[in-house]
Amino acid sequence: MKLKTLYVRFYKAFNYDYLRKSRGGGEDPWDVLNESDNRVFPFVRIPIEPDITTVVGANEAGKTQVISAIHCLLTGQKIQSRDFCRYSHLLTVDKEMALPEFGGEFTDLSEADRRVVASVVGLDAEAADFDSFYLFRLNGKKTMMYALTAGTGDRTATHVKPVTDAKLKQLALPEIVTILANVPLPDSIPLDYLTQANSKRQARSRTNRLALVRNMLDPKGWLSSQDKLTKATTEIMARFGEYNTDLTDETLLKSLDLAERLIFKVAGITQSTLTQVAEAVQAGDDGWANGLVKDMNLKLNDALNFPKWWTQDAEFRLCLSLRDFDLILTVQDRTGQEYSFKERSSGMSYFLSYFVQYLSH
């Protein structure tokens, strides 16, 4: 199923189609305001290309509003009075606040989709000849479905019925996938995070763990004597408290989740391979562990295929290396040198983030 045309009315900068209203006539059945008010306010119509679509425009041109309108249409969520067009004369404060309205024409229906639509609008799925339908969320109170059968040519003859939430759930509406713009790939990923079950994962950063170990192994530190250990109890507990805050650090958790998708979903590396790497590290079998990581890098490079996308440097690639309990992520460029993400531009870091999110979807 694909969204062919987006319809928007009374939403932020999208009020209604002034030109169609001024010409008069030829309105669609959904352009009538409501059952008690027969005034016509045509929806703004935005055609959607069937292939990859990019919204391009100047600042304040409405790009984000188009994306948000699609989200409201497909999910029925975040439809709020505060987003009602501010300069619409229908915005009132002396009665119940109205809500923006959204609609869409959907094509490329599967047979299952056709059957659901037919059952809603009262058509025989076997006999009815239609290959698209219209779905409208009107004033946040009702969802209407319209199916125009072939040969009628007149939308006023469209079969129309309200849609229940149960029926709507049966429709495989296009899925919304949001790219998280503020989540970069992490510099390192704990092997425990990748090899253990979700409930047992240790989402602690390498930096915090090394700081804790350094304090414990310092010849003049906490463990140098029983007396120092006793006196340092409060400090030790505070450090462990800081260490455990990683478990609830949303930014770290999202970054590690992104790294997990990169390794498992994009590169296709198996969890059993990571388990073998962790076991080799524990056994001190560095040759075997490094050999596995080398093969993982080959899989990663094949999956990402950076020469196709990062055209400014054909030698650019993402590298995995092993440091005791962690996999380290670095980038390598045409100079043959490796760099951490902090040493490269933020644009490059977020390009990687967007790219991995797209590929994993």
C-alpha cells in the first residue's frame, strides 16, 4: 500500500485550498465542513511521488508540516487544537475547539487490504472494481473511508462509511519510521551488551568502567591497604553510583541500540560470533578473537558499501577493533589512519547515524 495524495485542512499553515473554493463547484464529498454546516472548504492536496520522495524547500516553507501531517494521517496521533490554523476564521474560543483534519488516497492495495476496505464501505470484494481508497480523519472525532468504484467517475457517488478502530487496525497502513536526529553511533560497545539477553545487559560506557578499574588498581589507591579501603568506602559507593547511572542514560542506551542494529541487522553478524569473541577474550586467545573481528569488518564493509554513498572519499570505511571487554568503532579515510568519531566532523557522525537507521529499517 502506498500513499498517493495527502489531504490537509486547517493545519498550521495549511488552511484550505482558496483557489478551488473561489472557483466553486467540483468539490469532493469530504470538502463539506460537517453534517450541520454544509459550507465547502476544499482540502489542500499534496501529491506524493511513488518512488523515493524528498521534501525540499526554503526555511519556513512548510517541509516539517508536511511530514507531521503524514504522521497524523497514518497514526491518528498528535492531532491537537493548538495546531489548528491560527489565521482561519473557524478558530474560535467561544465553543469547543476544532481540530485539524487529514486525509489520504492510498493505492497499490494488497488483496487483504481490498477485502478490509470492501467490508467497511459495504462492497463485494470479489465483484467491486476499485484499486484505491480514501481515508479521512475529521475533526479528531471520526475516521471516514471512501472507495470510488471504476466507471462511476463521480466522487459524489463514492461508497463511504465510518471506520471503527478495530477495522482500521486490520489495514496495513504505511509505517512511520522516524530517524532519530540526535543519536550518534557510540565509540565503543560492551561485548556483554551484545552477547547477553536484554534483561541482563550491561549498558555501561567504557570510559566510566576504565575510570573505576583505574582507581581500584592504583598502587596507592583504594585496595592498597585495609585502612584505605575502609576510609574510601563512601567514595567507592559514590563511584559505583556514577557507574550505574549508565544503566538509565537514555542517550547511551539509544546509541548502543543503534550499534546493535548496525552489527546484527545491517552487517548480518550473528550473536554466536560475538559470544565466541567474548569467550576468546576471556581465555586469552587473542589470535582467534582478532581473526573473528577481521571477518566481521569484511561483512560490515560489504553491507555499508560506503564508496557508493560517501563519494568524497572512496577509501572511507567503518572499522571494528577489540579492546578487552569492548568493540571499538572508528573510521578510516584515504590517509589509511583511524579516527574516533570525536575527531571527525559532527556531520559525518550523524550521516553514519542516519545511514544505519535507514539500512536497519
